[in-house]
Amino acid sequence: MKHNYLMIDPEEIFCKGYELKMMEANSIEGLLPFHLKRLDNQNTYYYEITSKQPLSRLLECTTMGSEELYQLIAGIYHVLGRMEKYLLKESQILLEPEYIYICPENFSVSLCLIPGRKGNFPDDMTALLQYLLGKADHKDKKCVVMAYGLYQESLKENYGIDDLMRILVHSCKEKGSENNQAETEEERNYGGRKMRESEIKSVPSVPEKQEPDQGKEGEKNKSQSITFLLIPFGSAVLCSGFIWLLKGRESLVQLWYFPVIAALAVYLLLSFLLPMESKPHLVEKDRYKKVSEKNDMERVEKDSYQWKMVFQEEVQTAEAMEDKRAGTEGGNTVLLTEQVGTEDYKRLKAIEENQADILISYVPFIIGKQQGLADFVLQRETVSRLHVRIDRIGDEYQITDLNSTNGTTVGGRTLENNEAVLLRDGDLVYIADLGYIFT
């Protein structure tokens, strides 16, 4: 009685095959728990969705940031990887936002797999990414670039989920370098959880540009520099020894300038004859300077190209963007959320003395215990994260149960999951075990 289910009646052709046995016999992380019920030779698929919300509902009145987008795509990627072990195909996944279920607490992903379904995963994924592109938070520049890059990649022929994951991993690495964060692969969070070692190895790597290994290069340069200086010094020693043998020790003191001249002559000769690569002490600083300048130019060109793609169709000032978000354009006001006049405010008046009244100052109005998602937070264990939603239809209000665990009661009748009923003045409303009077 405390569990909620999504029920799907498949076509007859979908009722055959090994996929049913695979789904019944195994609990696959990232897929909605599956149950099969047969009645009069007709199969009904039950998917447990307790404490989860569809993606379309979560993004109904809000936008998606870069972290949520990353966790969503990475979650889909890892679910597909686990499915291969059970010989389940990606075409059997429903990628419509209404059938992608999210845990609001950590944004972990649960997918709905219909055994025997013959869909087109690349096309379905492209449609999903197009939907997410419209839900990206335009204040989050990283999210916009990431969403647009994923969508553009999905338009390529014969693309795969690995190609999308490479974009995410590359974006993650860029973010880590910008923030100077020393983060290991084991500490990266994919889909709201720590990755296992096997999953870390499965993440496709992004080819990196080969840059000089400064440690090895430094040792090599040091050795070459010493060799380059030892040759002139050895020439001076040989010249001194030759003078000592021929003229004696006293003559060596008098002719001290001959070894010095010999050393300088050998040094200049080596500098003229040897290639620049053999003289690292002369070119090392300039070479690394050129490498740094080249990398900086490539990074600037890449960033400008990405933003050119994103905003080439529309260039707006910061003031114009703020006006658009606020719902104004050209002096005309556009209502993004239906506001309620002060004199028409409705409220849920608490029955318990220690509970506060709930003022419904705008619609849609969501009540639950999830901070950041609910418009009014009820800190009670029996209340679901997103418990009910209140809407206004004309002059009337209606309340909808949002797949809550402990249910919603209006006028003495417990609502079905996702059922909506009209609210009348004086109706007794119970949100789980909390009582209110609608006035």
C-alpha cells in the first residue's frame, strides 16, 4: 500500500522473448524495478516509482544546471553499460521525459525499459537532448555550452552514447583545470553516486594533446648542458697539459692565456656548428613559451567558436537578457507564472496549532519537503519530497497528488496517485497526516 507503480499495457508482440525473464529475474541498477502480471492472457508491466518524480515534472517550473545535466547523461550512459550484461538493448528504453524518473534528493536516474520494444535510440536521444536544450539554465554558461554541444553531436550520423560521454568528460576536465581542483577519478560523482573501479575504466577517454614532459625534458636538458660546457673545459685542460710537458710548470704560469683562448675557440666553434636542439640551455625557455602561447591561442579560438555557435542567431545585451527572463520584451509584459491578486489569495489553514498556514500566493504551487523544489516546505517524515501541487483553472483551484508515498485526502476521500480534484472553500485536506482547511 506504500508503493507506487507506473503501469504499461504493451502490445501483444512485446510479450514474447527472453527480455521478460531477464527483467523479472534480475534487479538492474538504474532501471525501474519490474513486475509482470498476467490476466486473461494479457500482460501488464508494473514499474515501481516510489519516491521518484518524472523528469518532465521536475523541469516543469524550473531549469536545469550543468551538474544536473551531467548527472542525467552520465546516468543514462552507465545504465546502458549495465544492460549489456543482460543482453538488453538500448532501443527498449523509453527516453521521453515523462518516463525518465529522477530521485529529487540526489538526481539519480531510473529508466523505464519495455521488454521487446523496437525503438530508435539515436533519434530518441536527439529528441531528449533537444528538450534539455530548451530547459538549460541560461545563467549557467557551462550548462548552455554543454547542452548545445551534446545536441550538435547527436545530429551527426552514426553517433553513439560514447560520443556524448566524451563531451561530458572533456567538460569536466576543463572545469577541473579552471578551478585548480586536484580531483581523482574515483572521487568523481556520476549520477549522484561514487563510481566503481570497473565503471571508471569504462568511461571513454578523451585524446589529450601531447605536451613536453617537463621532468624528463629537464633531466635531458641538464645532461646536454653539462656536456656542452665540459668540452671547452676539457680543451683548456689539454692545452695546459701540453704546455706543461713542453715548457715546464713555470712556462704554464706565463702562458696562462693560451688555455683560455683554446676554451673560448672551442665553445664558439660548437655554438656555430651544432644544431639548436643540442643547446637546450639556449632555447628551452623560448620553446616552452611558444608551446604555452600555442595552447592559449587554441583555447581562445575553441571557446570563441563554441560561443559563436551558441549565440550566432541572437546577440543580446545583459540588460535585454534580464528583461527576457523577467518576462518583459519591448515594454510588453508576458506572464511566465500565473500570479494571483492579493485579494484573491487562498490558503490552507492548519488544524494543528504548532503548524503554520500555507499561503497560496501564486500557481502552480508545490508542497513537499524537498528544499529548492517545493514552494512550501513541510519538514515531516510522512510528507514526500514533492507531495501535492495546487493549480488554478479559471476561478477554481485544484489539487493534484504528485505520486506521494503516504497519500493525499480531500473531503474524506484519498486521492489516487497523480489524481487531481477541485478544491472548495471549507474542504478538509490531509497532506499525509497533516490536516488543513482550504479557505
